[in-house]
Amino acid sequence: MPTVKFKNLYLLSQVEKRALHVPLRSQKLLIQGANGFGKSVIMKSLYETLGATPNKIDDRWKKANVSSCLEFEFAGAIWFSVKAHGMLSLFDDKGNRQFWGQRLVKDWGPKLAEFFGFKLEMVDKDGETLTPPPAYLFAPFYIDQDGSWDNTWVSFRQDFYLPESVRTLADYHSGIRPDGYYAANPASSMVVWLRMQVTTSCRMRRS
């Protein structure tokens, strides 16, 4: 996937009548503040605005009902991802909405995956092949303070619900099985699911 560069983050709470602009254009960015200042929610908002669910969201932040807009550069163009009122939308630099969605798996996730060229496919517990939620794309780029120091591939624990998530994330992001593998082998995810079923069956027989 080509490089994605975050440019600006905009946060708005109509409940608290407050807004915040966080410029992200510098090569290195340091956010400094006392406990409770909101440093972690700024970092979490970057990926939540793209559809990845943080492990923990502060109660005060939930009550503020914050809308967010992330400006980023991708494939030589400027884009805006907006999260507001339970909906996610992607706009170009002229304000034209390219696509939108409310459900991470059924609509927003597949559209965002196509936009970024993310070709990973997985199988759910019922054997249905699907595009995983956006968190699977962003997994190695965000270290969450609520768990990532103790374990691997848990930055978006709630979204990593599909079978064999840890193994699949490691294979995909390490380059062992990149986009080309899944594009050339559309049945590969079904093989993983069948292997899981066989493993489960063997364990049940042993017990």
C-alpha cells in the first residue's frame, strides 16, 4: 500500500461547544500534557476516524459526542475522513463525498479496503468470506496503552474478532502473505477456516 500521511485532525463537540485542531504535518510530533489532558484520545481519534475501534474510550469523551475529521494524503491527493453521528464518510479535496457507511464489515470496511488497495480476505466463524474491518489494515501502526505493552496484535481488540486473527495479521503485515497472495488465491481464507474446523474437531475428540 502506498504511504499515507496524516495532515490535520479536527475534533468538534457540539455538546461541550468546543473544538480542537491538531496539526500533523511535522515529521516528528510530540504531544505533552498532564493526566486527563486528552493525549490518548487524540491518538485514538486518528484511527477511529478511519473506522478502527479503540480498546478503551473515556466516559467523558463518550458524553462529549465528539465528531472528527482526519485530513490525509494518499496516492498524490488530499482526502478527508469524517466520523459524525454514527456515520463514516470519505471526501476528496473538493468536498465531494466518495463513499460512506455505518457498518464496519458490511459497507464502510470493504469500501475503505478497495480505496487503499487492501486485499486481505478472511473467513468468519460461519465460513463466510469477507473483508475484515479497517483495524486489520492499521494494526501494526498503532500501539495502544491499554494492552499493547503486554501482548501483540491487540491494539484494536474489539475489532479483531475473526478466527486466526493474530496469525493472519502477522503473515499479512510481515509480507509473508501480502495483497498479491490474496488476490491470486481467493480460496486461501477458506483453507484457513477449514483448518480451524479440523483443529477444533480434533480437540473435541481428545477431550
